[in-house]
Amino acid sequence: MENNLLDIFLNDHISQEITNREFPNGCILIYKGFPIDFIVKTAGKFSFINAPEDILKGGKLNLQFILDHNRETIQKLFNIKSGIHVLTYEELLMVSEKVDLSLFNPDILIFDNNLLKEYPAQVIAEIPDLDNIVEKTDMSFQENNLINHFYAYSASKFGINLIQYKDINVKEENKGEIHNFFKEDLLSYSSSRSSFRLVSNPFTIFVEENKEIPD
């Protein structure tokens, strides 16, 4: 059921937001806060900038690879003149710290998973529970520099490691667009009749009638 629901959202999204538009200089698609499987399926309809076997291991993002190969990613983006391509939010974040995004030829479209404010971590790295560290005043805590490159906050809730992304300000750079992925009518349905719940596979989304996630 979960995969079928995501497939429906993906197919509708591509037909309504992507393939009905023209991108004479190419386009880079970014999906912020989405399951890895969803991003892989999207790239299957277009193409990844970097090979999935490099940026993914065991279905999780290889942050160290993304950081170490940022220069190569930048060069690939400069070489794009046409076509539709997929980049992870983490990759674009690292690129934006080194290069003004307005220098690239393709349009950059960021789609935000606006169902959530905190996102299950899908990375190869230890995720610190910052709320717990602050609560216990843990003076022995050592910051994870790798995580700090990509995320502004991390914690553990309901047994799931959660993160908040750093922002990419595409407006100031006058290059790209940021859109909410889920429409208002879907959000209204979710709040009035059901909730989108996280289950054992972090980030599997499904609708369950008349139930709420505890605050």
C-alpha cells in the first residue's frame, strides 16, 4: 500500500509539475525530506547526476562520499546543457556552499516534503540526539562534524532518528524555485480525517483513519 501511494503521488507530480514544462537549459530536480526509494524512482524516470551506487550504500546516503566528491559534482553541473536530472538535497547543499547557483545553466527545482518539519535520517552516520544531550548536560559530547555539514538539528523521537536540514536560499541567488510537494487539499484531509504516520521503515507514509501521532 505504501509504495502504491507514493507511486501515485510521483506519477501525478511528474505529469503536473515536470513534463508539462519546458527547460531549454536543462533542469535539476531536488526532493527535500523524501524517502530514498522515492528519489531513486524519480531518478529512474530521468537520471541521477552522480551514480546511485556511489552516493547510496544499503539504501542510505553516503554523506562522506558527497562531501569528498563535491568538486566533481560541481563540474558535472557546469556541464549540463539540457535534459532533466536528479540531485539529492545534501549534494545541492554542499554545492551551494562553494558556488553561486545562478552560475549554472539548468533551472533548479526544489520540492519540499511539507507534511513534516523533521525528517527521518537516511544516512550512513551516527545521529546525535541533541535534545537528550542538552537535557542531561552531557559535557562529554563531541560534535559530529560530518553531520554538521548537512543538518541544523538532530534528535531521536518515537525510536526514529530525525533531522532538520540547513536551508538553501535560492531566492537570493535568483536561480531556482522552491515548491511544497503536497497540495493544500491533501494537508486539509490529513489534519481533519487522518494522519500520515511513520512506521517501522523510517519514512514509509500511509493514511490511517482517525488516529494521531502523539506530540
